[in-house]
Amino acid sequence: MLDILRKSIEDMPGLSFDCSCGRNHSVEIEKIVVGNDVADEVAKYLEPYGNKKLFILSDSNTYEVLGKSIADHLNQKGFRFKSFVFETGSHALVPDERSIGRVLLELEPDIAFMLVVGSGVLNDIARIVSFRAGMDFAVVGTAPSMDGYASVGSSLIVNNKKISYYSHYPSAIFADITVMRNAPLIMIQAGYGDVLGKLTALADWKLTQIVNDEFYCETIAGLVQKGVGKCIESAEGLVDRSDNAIRYLTEALIITGISIGLAGVSRPASGTEHQLAHYWEIRAVEQGIDHPLHGNAVGVGTVVTAMLYELASEILPDGIDYPTVDHVTQLLEKAGACTNPRDLGISRELFVESLMNAMNIRDKYTILRYCDQKGRLAEFTDIITRRLYD
């Protein structure tokens, strides 16, 4: 079996191997570059489209920090393209019907490939639009803020509800560390929170394998643990924006996205901590109010999930490796990230509601459902709420 655990992230694209779990896994991405000043790498990758027209998507912020320089470089190399920049102003870009429709209107019949310069929301928009338009797309990342760079799904706001739509992988991912290290600290903290969420996501994955005989792969779990581990080891450098810390954070975010593709499910990267984050986000969208960055909500959700695991320790089956509350809290504090839902603006009432109901958002078995089946969820919810809010 090909040992993917020893591969660098740049060597993972195109890999296909038979795994000890009994499945064949493949990385259906053509190229990954994590480095400094990636414009030349982008141009080289796009050479097959030299006689065709490209579409470059960005917003006001990402255009200034990287999009303009990428466009200028491609222009110097003789590429034909149309550049569209969302004017965001003081309002955050929302991946809803309006923004998706706007990009569709900007597409022209002779456009053959989409290049998106940005992070979460722009990627979600580019992914679904390119998929529905029948063209490939690549991403040039601008912030290490989320694990969706290598995702196959778009998280969209449709009819004021947050819904994930299947689309496709980017054909290539370019992460410019020079730019990413200068992203707002809150976005770096969000990416770090998203990475730490894998600690409890993997525990949930193992739990459902033991309880429900659900598919589980030690190789994929090991890949995620490797990426998370390297990120944690350098976490103290995140506040200082050291190149190594930002690089390992970026690689961890991409690797966890790859792990979802390898598994064919989101289990390696998403568990209870994501259910809670999604619940808080959905309620905010329904009320038309702002919500925390996804990764910051996931980080706090990881603390809460660790609390659940500690409370449930005596009723858990053997073989579940979960992080302690103190460990997760200390890791988040290293990056100056939030550790309490109150710091995110989550009310006590919403918090209780989320713990009791987040398991119903999607058909995914986690420690929430397990505690509910054991008749202990209400009790644990009361204990956790008093610890965090009293």
C-alpha cells in the first residue's frame, strides 16, 4: 500500500492506492502548491488554457491583497480573461442566491476556466457556479481561515437557510504564504479553530464505528492527525504570523479537505463541534444577524464537545481517544482564540437549544446522539451550561 502518511502535501495530487481498510482511495486534485509568490506557478498551471478565456473571481479585499497582482501577471503572460470583483464595502459577502446569480450573469459563453482568489465564501460561490457551468476551477488562497479549499461541497445560504450542495474539487490549489500570513488575525484564529475541531471529529468517527459499525479508516485518521499535530506544534507562532506556523496551518486545512475526499464522507473533519457551529450559524442567518467566523465557532464547539466526552467517560465504549477540555482550551489560548460561547455572542438560551437539538441538523451520529440515547444529554447540557454561563 502506498504510504500517504509519508508524502508531502505537494506529492498528494493524483495519488490512488488500495488501503488496508479495504477501499481504494484517490486524490482527485491535479496540483497543490504551498509557498511564497505563487503567481508563476499559477501561470504555468494555466498554460493549457493559453488560447482560451479565463474568468478571475475575487472581492474588494482579496483583489487588493492578491487578485490584482495575479491578474497583472497573467496579462503579462498573454492570457485572455475577464475579471469580476465583488464590491463588498463594509458588508461581508454572503454565498446566497444573489451573489451566485451575479457570477452566473458575469460568465460569458467563451469562458473555459474559473480562477478564484480568496477563501471561504468566494470558494463556495466559485465551486458551485463552475460545477453548474460545466467548467473546472482552481483556487488561490488568501487566508488560512477554513478547511474548504480541498472540499467538494459548497456551503450556501438559500432561502435564508444554510445548505451544503455537492459540487466538485478544485483542479488545483495555490496557497501564497506571503499573503496568508498577513490575513486578519481573527481569520488565522478561525482556521486554527477549524483544525482543532478534528480532535473531536475523529473521536466521533471512532465512536460511530464502534457503536454503529460505520466505515472507518485508520490511514485517513492518521493523515488528519499528522496534519493537526504539525499545526499544534507550531501554534505559538500563529500570533506572530511566522512562516512555519502559517504554512503548517494551511497544510492542515488542505489535508483535512483531502481526507474528506479520500473517505467519501465528512467524518474525518466534522463532528459534534461542527453540528454546534452550524446550529449557531443557522439561527443567526434566520434572524438576519451576523455570526462568528465558522472556524472560531468550531473551536468553541470543540471545547464543548470535549466537555461532553469527559462527562460521558463512564458510559463510553472502550477505544475512544478524545481530547481533554484543558488541552483544547490551552491550545486555543495559544492563538488568542475564543474558548467560551459567550465570547462569540451565543446566548445562554441558544446554547442550551443547540446542545439539545444540533444532532438533528444532519444524519450524522455523534456524541450528542449517543448521550441522548443513553438518557443523559439533558443532564450533561445543564452541567456544561452552568460551567460556561454561571
